[in-house]
Amino acid sequence: MTTLEQAKIAAKALLSKKGLNVKVIGVDDVTTLADYFVIGTGTNSTQVKALAEEVEYQLDNAGISVSHIEGHRNNSWVLLDYVDIIVHVFSEEAREYYDLERLWQDGTEIDITDLD
């Protein structure tokens, strides 16, 4: 399974739980941190937690284990590190504040409209 396919599983998991403004950004040409960032937003802390848990569940079912998780305590930003893919699940306020799309604007946004 390619890393793009893995990123799409994560994005689909976010969409399945009504995550907002879900994006997949290819960053392999601009950083060695990961190949893809998957970004999504939850409307409240409960949804942020549920979104992160669904991503972890779906990728685990695909045989992909999370390497590291950050942020479960406050549920305004949960980061799931899958080495080649990093999933960011934000509250609306945290997403606006950190504005990862602007920081990684040199990356390539991947079309995920086929996942809806």
C-alpha cells in the first residue's frame, strides 16, 4: 500500500465522522518530516477526539500502526504520527491559529473529492 493510499484512508476516516475541511497535502518535496499531512477539523473537543480515534482505528485495520500520538489531553489539536503520514486533527480555533496550510503552502494539495 502506498503512502498516498494510507493518507486517503485517514482522510476518509475523518470524512466518515463529519470532519470539516479535510485536506491531504503532499510535503515530500519540501520536508523530510513526512510524505503527507492529513488535516481535519472537529467542531468541539469530543468530535476532535472521535476523529482522531477513527483515523487510528481505520489505519490499524489496514495494518498501519501509529508511531506516536500527541495532544489527547486537551483535544484542541491531536497529532497522529505514522512516520510517512502525519494526521492533524484540530478544533476550529486551533486550526485557524496554527494555519498549517499557510506554513506548508509549498506542498501539493491532493484531490480527495472522490472520497466524499
